[in-house]
Amino acid sequence: MINEIQSKSSVLTVVKVVLIVLFAAYIGIISAVVVHEAVGHGLVAMALGGEFRGIGVYWDGMGWADVDFAGLSPIRQAWVLAGGFLSTTLVAAILFFVSFRARKRSMLAIFVTPVAFAFLSDCAPYFFWDALFKGGIGDVSGILRIFPNQALRLAIVIVSAALLLAGIILFNALMYHHLRRIFGIGNHPKRQKIIIVSALFALQTMAWLSFDWSQIVTVAGINLWAHLTHITLTAIGLGGVVAYSERRKNRI
């Protein structure tokens, strides 16, 4: 009887966790687009002397801001274009900190962490690919048309790549910790680790594959390049997190 109750409780916990994570991920994606467009582009344009007429957000995570900043100086135009990146990256940093501080409140943490990663993913990979294959409709292509500088382009590639990799590692480290805390050690710790790692990898793989990069970067084969890169980095980051966790545990 006790085993049956424990089994039902475990199933309910799994269902609850899955629903929380999926809901948080989608809320994070849409919220990031709103902040990117409304705050990063719209309010920044207004603050610098431009005009902000409104935004549009689509169910797939794409969005746009209706702003007029043509009359601004080149440096102010660049700030308007960079505003989306800066605003969502700042929010991501705050949310990752909240997730770390809430590590003893695991259910809250597994909601905050996907939202944080969604905010970071709104711009870090976007800026990386747009800078690498400039000439599209993205913000970086716009900045590089204003300031066609190779050093600036290289700096954007390096910074955005570093943020993307750091975000993947941080997301997996926090989620792995939170999920292990929620489900405990259990009677089959090895099997539990495999399930958690597989679920995290599957979740991120589906998220990466769901986005059509050709909407932003107009280069043949961009989806193949982007998806393979993101999934590979996810595998490396997640594997590194698990290896470090096991090594640290064995030292104690």
C-alpha cells in the first residue's frame, strides 16, 4: 500500500514538473520577445528621441517593433538596434540569480530557470548568427550597416558565443540541481540521473529545432548550421555539468 502511494506521488510529481517547465519555457519565450521589442527597441527609441508606435508578437516567438529612428544620429540608431539584446540579457542575468538564490525552493526554481534561459536565448544565438552571416534583416546586420567595422563584428561574435555557451551551462547546472533535489536520491540513483539528463537534453533539443533561423538570417543552410551547433553545445554543456557533479560528489 505504501509503495503504491509513493508510486502515485512520484507520477504526480513528474507530471507537475513537466507542466511547469513547459509552461515556463513558453511564457519565457513570449515574455522575452515583448521585452526585446517594447523595452529594448521601443522605449529605447523614445528615450533617444525616436518614435515608438507599437509591437507585434507571434505565437512562434517572432516579433517586431514599429519604431522610427531614422532621424537619430548613427550612434543612437545603433543603441536602438542593440537595445533588444541588452534588455533581455539583463533580465536573463537577474532571473538566473533568482534561480540560484531559490535553489532550496525547487518548484519555484524550475519555473524561473527556463524563463531565464528563454530570455538569454532570445538574443545571444540571434546576435551570434546574425554577426557571423551579416546581411540579413537582424539587429546586428543593421548595426554593421551603420558601422561596417570588422573588429566590432568579431567582438559581437565572441561576446554572443560566450553568452550562449555560459547560458547553456548555467541552465543545465541549475536545472540538474533543482530536479535532483525534487526527486531525491531514490532507490535507483543511476537510472534517475539518466532520466533527468535525457529529459533535459530532449527539452532543449526540441526548443532549438522549433525555431526557423531563416526568418532572420537569409543564408542557405542556416537552420542546419544553427541546430547542429546548438544541440552539440547542449550535449557538451550538459555532459560537463553531470561529470562535474559526479566528480564533486566523489570528492566529498
